[in-house]
Amino acid sequence: MFPPFGRCAVEGRTSNLARSLAANIWLLICAAAAASGIIVVVRVMRGATPVVSDLVSPRIGVSAAPLFGALAGLYGIVATVLLTVRTARLKSARSAVRRLQRRTDDMESQRSNQQTRVEELSTLREVATVVNQESDFSIIAGKALELIHGLFEPLDATLFLHDDESGKLGPFAQYVDGSVLTDRKVLTRSIPNFDLSEFESHSVVCRIHGQELHAIVPLKVEEKTLGILLLVFLTDGRPAEVQTAEFNKAHRRALVEIVHHLSLAVKTKHLHTKAVVDGLTRLYSRSHFNAQFAAAVDFAKRNQEPFSLVMIDIDHFKRINDRHGHATGDAVLSRLAKRIKGALRKYDTAYRYGGEELGVLLPRTRMRQAIRIAERIRTLVERQKFRGAHGKLVKVTVSMGVAQFESRDNTATLFERADQRLYRAKDEGRNRVVPAAA
């Protein structure tokens, strides 16, 4: 008839409002029962005939029924009060548990954020170390992309650099499938469309392209964009604005910091290129030729390694300028330089020595192989039709002199032998290769 002492009458999934309402109703019922019992007892004590006497067993007596009702009502009141107190304490305990859980979640979130920041700073330090210690930009780019991949885990990371000759961005290095690809080995990937003006207000351009999320970060040198870093991630099906906003919040700061150091490396490369590369032909300059030629001769002498020098001169170049104009002469020089670079091996280097005269350094190369390389260049040029500034085709040939380093040589004697054979090739009719006797 009564709920067990100390036990909630409303259990299960009843809401707090329902439990509160049930407790209040039960309290009213108990209070009414207690009040009725007390009234009956008072009336009995005054000699009045109780209303409930007909419902009470003769063995209990007339006065026992109202007394029992009063006690039952008081018991209900006490039980309800205790139940309400316990419910309040339980609610307070649950609230405390929720606060503790929130605090625990906040602490875990802070710990996770701190761990992420530690990883970002560690990657940043390693990138800075690579930039400061390495001079070869290919090595810098490869190691930086590997570190970036380890931190952000994109599908692939590609570095594009500005090509002064074409005026376009071209792939320079890429990290994909656990390896670094450089130069011509970079997998072909189109650059997403973007406007450089976007970087005036955004340090990172983040967009969804099909099933991929592309993050583009500029590599700037004195406000000029000389390259970009492209990171590619898979999308997860959420709205594009949600994914891009979340990416920017989580990774933008670290990306900008890392790319800042990469930009410094690009600046160094850019300044070095301006200092050692001829602006017209994109071959190395004469000053760089002098430095590298001396180093190659010294290396060959110390290590007794073979080494060859090829000097090249464009036949009748003055006639080309006079007949077709200097703009055509410049176009011929520029396109001839491309053909020469395309005919060389990876470790060979070509230079503009002066005017229409070019030089090629062939390390670890004996005379016989040097002649083959020179003949390949001569044949390639002879077969190629060069288009001038106004679209007219121009016939071009070259004369070449070849000399191999000997133990008694220095830079002056080796250069003189190659240059003499070059002028001999011209005297003998041009469009030929003349080697120097050992």
C-alpha cells in the first residue's frame, strides 16, 4: 500500500519533471491521510461517533483506525521528504559528475592540442634545420615534403616553382607513396585554378575539387609568388564549407609557419639563379663557368679522373642578326640552348661563355665519349629548324672543339686547346666537331 521506505516510487526512464510531480502528489495524499486521521482521533477523544467505525473490525476498536491512518500519513510524509532529499542529492551528484566529465574532456582536448602543437613545432624545427644546413634546393624540397607529409598525412604533397622562361608554375618536387620525386619524375597533376590576388587576404586557399580537398599555400619572395605548395586530401562527405573551415582551423597556422621557411629557401635559390644564370639562354653565366671549370679541373687532377671540355660557336651568327634582326638572333640563342641542355646527361652542365659562344663541362668523360656527345648536339642542331621572332624558319649549324684534361693541364691550357679546335672547325668549313690530340 505504501512505497518502501527510502525507495523512489517513480523509477526507470521517468523524467525529472514527472518524478517531481509524483513526489508532490504523494506528499499531498499522505498529508491528507494524516490530517484526516488526526481529526478523527480528536473527535473520538471528544466523544463523537467516528464516521469510519462501521469499516473497522470490532477487534481493533473504534479508536485504533484513525490512529493507524494518522501514523500511516505521517510515515508517508517522512518517506516523501526523505525521498525528495535523496533525489536532490542524486541530482547534485549527477551534476557534479557531469562537471567532472566536462573538465576531463577539456583537459583531454588541451592535452591533444598540446601534443599536436609539439609535433608541429618539431616539424617546423626540422624544416628550418634542413633549410639552414643544405644548399641544394632539390634536397631541401625533398626533405621538407617528407616532413610535411609525416605531419599532415595528405594523399600527396607537390611543390610547384615559377619558371622564368615560360612564366608559368611547373612541378618541381613531389612526395607520394612514400618516396620523393623531383624534376621530370614528378607525376603529372594539374594545378587547381586560383587567383594570386586571393593570397592578399588568405594565406591558405582551401577548396574541394571532386572527391579531393586541395590546400594551396604560396611561397612568396618580396611579395612575389615564386611557387606554391599543394596538399591533397580525400573528402569525407560533409559540406565543403565545413571541411575547409575545419582544415583551416586545424592546420593553417602550422602550414604558414613551415612554408615561411621553404620560402626562404626559394628566395636563396632565386637569388643564386639570378647570379649564375644567363637571362636570355637560361644557361649558366660566364662567371659561373669560370668557377665550375676551375673546380672540375682541380677535382680531375686530385682524383685522376677523366674530364672533357666542349666549346661551341653558332655558325654565321652575325649574318643571322643582320638578315633577320637581333630579335631572331636572341630567339635562336634561346632555343639552341634548350636543345643543348636536352642532349646532355644529368651531371653535364652548359654555359653561355659570351655572345654566341657556349661551353659544356663533361665530368668523368674521356675523349671518345665527349666526341659522341658533341656529335649528338651538332646533329640535333643541324636537323632542327629554328623559328625566328617573326615566324620565319632559320637554318642553324654549330662548330665545336673538344679537349680532354691531361695531368699537365690547368684551366688555361685546357681551354686553349678546346678553343683552338673550335676555330679549326670553323676554318675547315663549319658544322663539324674537331677534337684536340692528347
